[in-house]
Amino acid sequence: MRSEIVTFINKMWVTLQKDAVDTVPLHWNRQHKKENTMRNLLKQSLVLMCALISLSAYSSAADIPVKDFFKNPSYTNLQISPNGKHLALLSPINDRRNIVIMDRDDKKGLVNPRALTGLSDQDVAGFFWANNKDIVFTMDSDGNEAFSLFKVSVEDKPRIAQLVSSTVGRSGIRSASVVHTLPDDPDNILVQFNGRRVAAPDLYILPLDSEWSNSRQKNPKMRIVAKNPGDVQSWILDHDGEVRGAFSIKGLTGTFHYKGKGEEEFKVLREFDVHDENITPLAFDYDNKTMFVASNIGRDRNAIYKFDPEANKLGELIFEHDVVDVTNLMMSRHQQKVLGVSFMYEYPETVYFDAATEAMMKGLKQAFPDKQVNLTSTTKDETLSIVAVADDNDPGKYFLYDRKNNKLTFLLERMPWLKAEMLSEMKPFKFKSRDGLDIHGYITIPKDSNGKNLPLIVNPHGGPFGIRDNWGFNPEHQFFASRGYATIQVNYRGSGGYGRKFEQAGYGGKWGAEMQNDLTDAVKHLIKEGVADPERVCIYGASYGGYATMAGLTFTPDLYKCGINYVGVTDVGLLFESMPKHWEPQKEVMKVRIGDPDDEELMKRMSPLAHVDKIKAPLMIVHGKKDPRVVEEHANALRDALEDRGIELSDDEWIMKVNEGHGFRKEENRIELYTKMEKFLKKHLK
């Protein structure tokens, strides 16, 4: 009876979503209709969701359906307007992430929910409050990573206006991004756009009352404020939104350009080898003179310093850690000061410099023992804040904190159907590599197991350089744990966050070799500890993690019983040949990090495609046809090579989606992927 009621409510929820708003997939100027109906239906949908929550308790984690791990959360990215009158969030409507707004009432709480967008083709990628009435959001098309900018107003009838249009063509990917919200100028924002030259993004001031002209292929009101000479990769702005610096790259030489307040011409502060010691500007202090930078000059790991750009001199050391890099500042525009720093060692950590902030956060954390508590959005005067509370087995809840009255009010839950008592812990672990490096990682062990002799999934991260795995809620690992599999993430050499030497230990032809050895050593460590069953180990990863999957199956074929290659590199030389044009300024850097593509012997040695004959384990291949980073030829060539050996992949082992790119973003594709993955793993690991 319970399942019948849940099915009925789910059907009602889908119907309400589809009826709630007009669909606006292509015609951005179309007015939304049925506003009152939309408002009423969304109110009803919230009531039905509460009913669904009460019915969604499962007797064990194994009973949780695949879709409950991978469908879009009910609410994400909750943000409060600068004046505190509205809250906006992303919620599934038409099976896509759309922007929903609610009004805040001091007595009644959240009232008058209504959808601002009703997109049915693409998800809203992200959004922010540009002012009290306008929300700016970004969206690409089927994963091609050409991001366009849009605006929708919370006043009157919602109307979507396209501010900047992206394109994908033979000349490359032209895409826009916001670099400064200009909080003291509510009518404009600053954006970076490579419309003029694909490899050299310029900086523009963009009026929010403007609109893109498809006939003229431009926004007539956009005005260039910093023209890229051809090699600038990023701009540095002060708190007024004035361009004060730039970073450029030519070959392996990086240059830090700077100009004083109100000056016209840049001067060169520093030139350096991009792989040597240097400084990375983080933000200006609120005097718009002193800068805060991350620096590894004279040290291995990045620490935060003050920096005087006029004297070109590092100043006071603000914070350092003896194991990991520190690069994240917490700043208050309202209070005009730095509040603290945050970093990730084994768990997320924060150190506060401001006593009042430290006391406030201590009080909030006491309300949620053993949880991660963060302020994720705040009003302009900082009296009201959105508080996100989550941990490794809790997808998260949102609260409203009233700082004046020291009052905390529950708002919404991201994925209310997943209960912490059914989910598993993620724990840090460490081991020594065969050549003596300290390697850090995380392991998720099924909650109801004894933690011994378990089937193991090795899940290497993508990147690989400068990226690391972090502690927190991971729906993939919770799904695996619910099916009885332990999962490990390994921050192998080359990963970021552990200093320059550790990252550079993965440079220069280490793919498939020393970097892969770290994954192999992790498996052997867990086998030795009695955690992993040596006869039931699978490797699964995306992007570089997909490469590592194929390297594991080809270079250590006896270690793994199966592999899942998700948008992975199979031909390293092809990675260079097919790189997006806006990546070309980084080509020499990539050569140092990965290896010289002109070295045919090295490319063959590293490329799993050249070693398909060594594969023994069953393989699943997953790819997006519009992937601009790892083009579909990587997957197609691998499948062809397998077929040449007489190995035919079934429909459950080969997934190529025409409406996806570098990873599946659409809900229905994710659910299909993990449904087939569940079947694949059960067949080969149980």
C-alpha cells in the first residue's frame, strides 16, 4: 500500500511541476502565463513534498532506489536577496533545475513560492542576485561548455532576457562568465567574454537593462573595459570593480601586470616560470591598496600573506598549514575586513581572525554537533544569513539566521528522502607509496558491514593536476555503500592541495606510471589491512579518472575485476590534438605536466588505447557526444579496438549520449547511467 501511495504522490508532483510554469527552452522573450495557477500549484507541491517525506523511510539502505541518489535535489543553492525580502533557489521543474523564488515574512516564514524560469531543455547551471530585483543565471547547451548569461526579474511577470550568447563553432567555444557583481552599482555587472578572440577573453561592463541581439550577434550596450592583448588569462579587480592587474602566459613564462588606482597603463611586477615559486593574488584589502595573496615563495605549500603591489613586496604572513595549501579567505564587505581562512586537511577547517564572527559560528555549531556549518549567503547589511548544515552522510539542510535577534529558523532540506541513519561515513586514511610519499585519501565503508573483506571500488578523481578529493556528502559513494561496496578516493601524486613538490611529482610522463602506482598501492594497502577482498576490486573514474580506469585495466590487468570508464582519456596524443582552442595558451604548460605529444614513444606508452590487448576485465564505457575536453573519439576508438579483438559491448556496457558533454548533467541520463552501473557491478563484484 505504501508504494502505491508514493507512486501516486510522485505522479502528482510531476504533474504539478509540468503545469506550474510555462516552458521557455528557446524563446527567451516569451512571457510566463497562468501566474496565479503557478503560484497555487507550487504551494500545493510543497505540501505534497512534505507528505512524500513522511512516506519515504526505507527499512535499509539497500532498499533506496537508484533514482533517489541521483535525481535533482528538491532545493539547492539557496540565496537571500541583498535586502532580505526574497529567497531564491534551484528546484526541479519540468525535470530540470529551475529558479524558484519565495518571499520572506517575519511572522509566516517563507510564503508565495513561484517559479521564475520554466526551462525544459537545459538546467540552470548557477545564479546570483545582481540586485534586489534581478537574478543573473548561466546555462550551457547539452554540455558543450559554451555558457550564456541570462537575467530574470522577480518583479511583475517573470521574463527571461539573454544578456550574452555563447557559440560553438569551428573557431572554438565562445563563452561568458561573471567576474564582479559590482554590489555598489546595482545596474551593471562585469563579465569576461572571448567573443572577439577565442583564446583571449576581454573584460566588459554589462548593463542589466540590456539584451543580446541575435541579428547583430552582440549586446549593443556591452562596453569593453579591458582589452586582452592576446595572452592574458585572468584579470584582477579591486572592490570597486576597477581593473588593477592581470596574469598572462607565454609558453612557460607567467607575468603579473599591475596598475595603481586610477592609472591607465600596466607595469610588469613579476615574471616567473609558471611551475616555479610565485604568488597568486586572492583579493584586495578594503583600502584597495594592499593585496592578499597565496604564495609558495621560499616554501613548498601555499600560505596567505599580505602583499604591497607598489613596493612589489610580500608582507605579513597571515596563515599557514604544515600539510596542505591554504588559499581561501573569508571576507566581509559590510565590515570591511578579513574574517578568517578556510582549508581542507582531512576535514574542512576554519580559523577565524574576527572575535565576533568566531563567537557567532561557535554558537551555530553548538546547535549542530559534529556537523559542518557554513554561511552561504547573506544580506547586504549581514543581519540575515543562509546557514547550510551538512556532513558526509547528510545532503544538507538550510536555515535562516537572524544575527540581531540570535534566532535560527529551519527553511528547507536538500534531499529529504535520504536519511542519515541509512547512509555511511566517509573517513580519511593515509598510507606510504612504494617510493615513500605520504598519500592521503578517503574511504566510505558500508554502514552495516563489519568493514572486512569487502568488494572495493577505486574512484580516482579527474583533473588530474591541482585537483583533489575532499570530505563531504558524495551521492555516488553513498549509492555504492548502500549496495555493499567500499569506495576509496586517493589523492595520488599530481593532486593539488599538498604543496608544489607533491603536485610536480606527477609531472613529466607520470600518467600510467608513478601516478597509477599510487592507486595500485592504495588497493594493496587495503588488502593488507583486511578491508578489501583482492578478488573483488573494480576501478571507476571520470575524465582523468577514466584514464586511470583504463590504465588500471591495461597496465595492472590482474588487479581489477571490472572497470567503468566515464568520459576518460584513452589516447593521450589525441588529447593535445583535439584540445579546445581557448586552451591553446596552456599547451606548453600541459606538455610539461603530461608529456611532449611529439614524443611518439611516450604517447604510446601512456595511452591505454595502444595496450587494449592486455585487458582482461569486463569494461563499461560512458561518454557524452558533445564533450569538448575529451572528445568522443576517445570512446569510439576504444570500442572499435575492443571489437577488433572480438569483444562486443552490450547496451548496458556502452552509453553514448548525444545531449551530454564532459559528464552527465541531465537527470534522466544520470539515473539511466547508475541503473546500468548497478547491474554491471552486481554482475562482476558480487
